[in-house]
Amino acid sequence: MGSCTSKSKHSETKVTQVTEPNEQKLEKLKTGNRNLKGEEKQVEIVPDAEILKQLATEANRFYRPKWRDLDRNALYLGNQIEEIQEAYREKSWKIEGDDTQKNYLYRSGIWAVCKKGLKSWMPNQDDFYISIGKQSFVVGVFDGHGPLGHNVSHFVKLFLPKSILAHSKWHENPQRAIKKSFKNCEKSLATGFPSSDLIFNWDISGTTSSFVYCDEAHLIVAHVGDSRVVMAKKINNELKAVPITTDHRPSEPREKARIEKRGGEILIQEGEIMERVYAKGKNYPGLAMSRSLGDKYAKELGVTHKPDIEILDISEEDEFILVCSDGIWEFISDQEAVDLIGKYQDNLKLAVEKLANLAIIRWGFNESQYTDDITIVLAYIPKRNTDEEDY
């Protein structure tokens, strides 16, 4: 979420506390295809399958190694979206590797869910990436926005994690590898794809990007946008939520200063409660974040592709991380999310489903005619083993 076409954060209604997702309430929220005014809306335009195919081709053109050459045992991705799904349907997965069943992912202490929100005019624009190595994992969450945000998030998912891992400086200088890969990804979106006759227009479309690498010793996190990364630490036998990333909002002082220096202005439009980035005297681009990949118009106004990077040592207190799109964080606090996951630590799949359902309920209370797409990646730190379940 982040473009001016979204209703998210327009309501000033306070968050209603719900301690546990209620399945009957969930069913009532599935009200079908409606626009922001609650009217039925027929949608005939779907994402172009040829564009999606070309995105994959172009992503592969920029890096030579196959994912197996990057010390990865298994790869899990959100599938290409070629149709507009019904509300709350889960995105299908693409799986490659040693075990083509999801139980290998479960045994590795990782699970994910990616659900379409309540917005009939747009496909699911969220996407995710998970790869598992011998002693490490990489996860990513990408929340697209704008008319072609689903295509941008799809391309970045294919391009960015592999580009970082394949960079010649990844092991000796991970910050350099990350910065260069974000820059190359942005450049490919800005200049287009020379091997194709197709025209890609990212003028007002983009995506967040949160990349996480974790092994038994280190956690490396790089992000642009507001797909937050939160660590759960066990302190005195209680779980404590510790945010690893800070949402890139235009209202933050360092972000605001950069945008205003480049000639952009930050406004709260009538009927909204959040600040967005605009060209002076114009009603575009209306971006609700200060950093992203894509968003050509916004880049001319001080929005940047440059990520914040954190490199941390893993401690005995570290239990698991949550990487989620703002469909989760909009109405759920970091601590509440961690507490809910902790209640179901013996069943990763149930844990993420409970959190996703709680988010849907909260959206229903606070934005009755709109729910953002929802993506959760839950990953336990490698020291932890989980029991296998049959699927």
C-alpha cells in the first residue's frame, strides 16, 4: 500500500481491541467485490501475462548464477498473478528445491501467508521470497502500490534477493552488495528493459522491499518502505517485540528534509489522516512512503531507493522474526503480533493464520469497505528446531 488510490489510513477510527480472531466475524467481512464507496464494481482488466513473463526473463538476464549456485537448498516464492482474485484468497506458491513440499519449509522453522485484501479493482500486489541454505535463510516481503504495483513487486522479488546473494562482495562487504543491488534494481525499473519491445511504465507504481538474511551468528536487514521487520526476544521468559526497521514515512524529520530539499511537499489531504508526498501545487504522486523501488515521479521529488541497512549479532535471546507488509502493522502493534505468534509457537502455520485473520478483523472494524493485502513471513532463528507436520 502507498499510492493515492488506496483508502488505507483515511479513517480516524481508533483501533478496536480484539484478543482473538473470530471465524464468524471473518465470514461476515468477506463482502465480495466492492469499490471504496461500497458499490459493486465489475473489473475486466487483468494483469498482462506477457508482461509477467518478460519480467521474469529480464530479472534472470541481470544475474548469471542459478539459485542452487548460491548455496540455497530450497526456494519458495509467491506465484505470478494473472487474474484478480476474490477477497482474502491466499496467493499460490512456487516451490523449487530438495523437497517440493511445504513441510521442508516448516521443518526449517519458517512459514508464510500472502492474502489478497478487500479491493476488487486490483490483484494482490504483495509478494514474498524465501530461500533456505545449509545454515541460513533469506526472506523478503514486497508490497506493491500504484496501477502496476503488482508487476513491480513481482520483478523486485525475482531480481533483488538473488542479485544481493550473487554479488562478488556479499561475504566480505554485505553493505556494499546490498546498496549496489538496490541501485541496479532501481535502474532497471527506471530505464526499462532493452531485450523486450514491451513498454513498462513505473511512473506512479512501485514497491516496498524488506530483505532479511539470517544465520546462526548474524542478522542482516535492508529495507525501503514500511514492510516492517520485528524481532521477538525472550527476556525473563517473556517475549518482547524489538523493531529492526523503522517505517519510511514522509513525516520523519530526515525524510521530510530530503524531500523538501528536492522540491517536493508533504501534505495531508482533506479526508485523510496521513502525510503524502506531492509535487508542489499538484495532486500527484501522493505516495505515503519516503523510500521505495520504482515510483519514477516520486524519485524526482526526493523519494529514494537507498535502503537502511542493519547488521546485528544473533543472541541467545532471539527467538523469531516477523517480516510483514503494512496490512498487518496498520492496526496491530509489534508486541501484540509477537504475543499472538508466541501463543502458537508449536504450530507455525496456525500462528500466521491467526495473525492474518486478526488483521482482517481489525481492517473490518476500522476501514469497513477496504482491506489492504496481507503478507506475513515468520522465521525462527536457525538454532531452533520444529517438528514436522503433514500437509
